[in-house]
Amino acid sequence: MKLLLLLVIIAVGGFFGYPLINEDSSGECDALERIAMRTFADIKDKSPQTQGTVAEQVIGQLLQGSSKGQFAQAAVRNQFPDLPVGAACALLYWKALVDPEGFRKDPTRLRP
């Protein structure tokens, strides 16, 4: 029983802790904003319809640098009102990490 409890604690700690450590961020929503900016900036198709202009990318980086997770918190709170904000941000972070193409198509959809 103690081993099972220890495994659950380690899994929960990894679920919430890895985004903070990997992105060097102060919270799950800040980590979500950072990976979202990287994911959307790394579009393989370089056509003008999908690739943002340099000005859009600079503005995105400025907003991401000054936000510290507030934009992601507001978006997640509206999209997932029944989940705690930190849990929803961590869940979307893992989606962006595991399935970046699916995250680009629909960032808030959790089902495949």
C-alpha cells in the first residue's frame, strides 16, 4: 500500500513538476504559454497562409514574456470551468508536448 501511494505521489509530482522544470517557469500556465508559443512558431509549412509575419512573432514573444501565464489562465478558465486552472494548464502542456500537430489544430480539444 505504501509503495502504491509513493508511486501515485511521484506520478502527480512528475505531471505537475516536469512542465515547471522543463520550461523554467513559475507555474503550469506560464509553461503552457511558453510551449504554445514554441509549438505555433515551429510550423513546418512555410506558406504565407500558415506562417506568421515577423511582427506577429515579435508581438507574440513580447506578450509571452510579460504575461507569466495570465493569458493561459483566462483561456483555460473559460474553456474548462470544472477543472482547477493548474491541472488544466498542465494537461494542455502535456498535449502540446506529446501531440504538437494536434495541439496546433485544436489546442483545447483533449480527445483524439
